Amino acid sequence: MARPTLEIGTNPAQETIRLGPLAVRFLITGENANGSIAAFELEVPAAQRLAAPAHSHDHYEETIYGVEGVLTWTVDGKRIDGGPGQALCIPRGAVHRFDNNGSQDVKALCVITPAAIGPQYFRESAEVINAAAGGPPDPAKMMEIMLRHGLTPAPPQTQAKR
């Protein structure tokens, strides 16, 4: 049986996606790994909150490895600070979000297994977030994008627990 043809290379997306002040740069996409894994670098400037709502996903795990700075994650209501050298695995179905509450910029590696999400989700989200010009993004548009890409926005009462 022939082995599937994969495009071998580094940084397949060859782009940095800007979601307001946040930046995402894919290192591996599902197309480059037979759908088994996606990995991206996430940069979050100091004192920045995630513009998208808390959410869950039922089709993949998300693992975050801290490179620089500290992100405060809220996973199923529990606050977890993750810094350099620390890893956090967010299981399928767990409601989560993050914020950079510190004075240092954050860089983290995010790994999605299997690769159920890719650059297109972040490109579409960036359009809505950047159109808000620093204000809250259009909730209906964000919800539509999230649902189409397999993310489930958390109910409003969960959103307030940030």
C-alpha cells in the first residue's frame, strides 16, 4: 500500500494571523500531518484578554506549552496559571478561555489533536475581531464562525466567570 503524499516543510501557513493584538502562526496544519495534529504559536501581549467567548470543543484536545510569560486559563471554572516550561491539556468538552493578566508578553505553543481546526478558523475570527476596532466583536458573527469550526460558545452565565 502506498504511503500518503505529505507536503514536508516548516511553517506551512507562512503567515501570521492577527486577531486584534493577539497573533497566531501555524507550524503544522492538518493538511501536513494527515489530520493527526495541528500546532501553532500564540502570542498574547501583556494585559490582554481573549476577545472570543469562553468555549469548548468536542472533537479534539488542546494542549498548551508555555514558552514566555504567564497565561491565566480558566478551565471548567478553575483558574490555572501556565508559564514557561509548563503544559496544560484541555480535554474535549471542557469550557475554557485565557487572559494575560501579567505585565509580560506571552508566547505559547498550542497543539490540537486531532487537527480538527486550522488557520481558516483564525482568519475568519480575525476579520470579525479586527472589524470591532478594539471593542467587543459581533457576538452573532463570532458564534457562527465558532459553531461552523466545531467550537461551542459557553452559556452567558459561564462567560461572566472570567
